[in-house]
Amino acid sequence: MRKLYTISVFLLFYHFSWAESKSEEPFTYQEPSRYKTIEVKDSKTKIPATRIKLNVASLKRTDYGYSSTYSVKVFPFFFFNEHGSIEITLKEDSIEKIDAGETVSFAGHAVNHRGSKRKITGEAVPGNTNSGDLQIIIRASGINLTFNTSYLLTGDEES
């Protein structure tokens, strides 16, 4: 049991390091989507002896994709909690694919309150026209944390 606890603590320290070495490529301009907002339901994941909760505030449409803030709560290791900004690149044709019922992959990055970058990847699996299942993978210090949740596209613009 002590060995498992030692490994868990090591993984946490490794995962939540204060610096991420990889740099992200800049976003490219995209035409605005008719969906102004993406709502993401809170989600949880586990690593040994640890529960991690992800909260993403409403993602708002930008010229480059969608952006928002996030927070991560780590239990019982509260000193690993973090918050920051998140940006997702989602091509305009991706929204059309979601509307057509096709699965769409996305990428992006987050920057926590300490300035550490986190690589974000994921997949949206439509359930109906504007909602479905969402898998968000956050990579930090070589470890992938997978959060399974759902999304809702909102804010249809007037045509």
C-alpha cells in the first residue's frame, strides 16, 4: 500500500509540474460560427489515490476558435489545484460536421495561473443537432488526463 501511495504522489508531482516544455502553435483566423457559446458539463477523472474535477466555464466564440477559463480541483492533494485560461481551435466546417452527426476532433491549449501550458485534445460525438458527448484530454508533464463529459452548443445567431 505504501508503494502505491508513493507512486501516486510521484505521478501527481510529475503531472502538475510548474513548467511545460512544449510550445503551442498560434491559432489561425476563422470565420465566426453561428454558435456563440459551448457549455461543457463539469467532469471528473481518477488517477491512483486521487480524484480530479474539471470545470470549464462557458466557452465563447473568438476569431480563433473558442476560449474560456477553467479550474481543476485535486482531492485530497488540494495544493495541486489550478485555474487558468483555455483556448480550443475548432474549424468552421467542424460545426457543420457536428450538425451532420459526425464525430469531430479538436485541439487547443490551456495556461494555468502559474504560467504552465497544458496541451488539450479531444473529440465531440454528437447526440443530436446541438449537444452530445465530449472527451477532453489534458496533457501536462507527459501525463494524459481524460475527462468524459457532455457539451451543448448555444447562442444561435440570427440569419
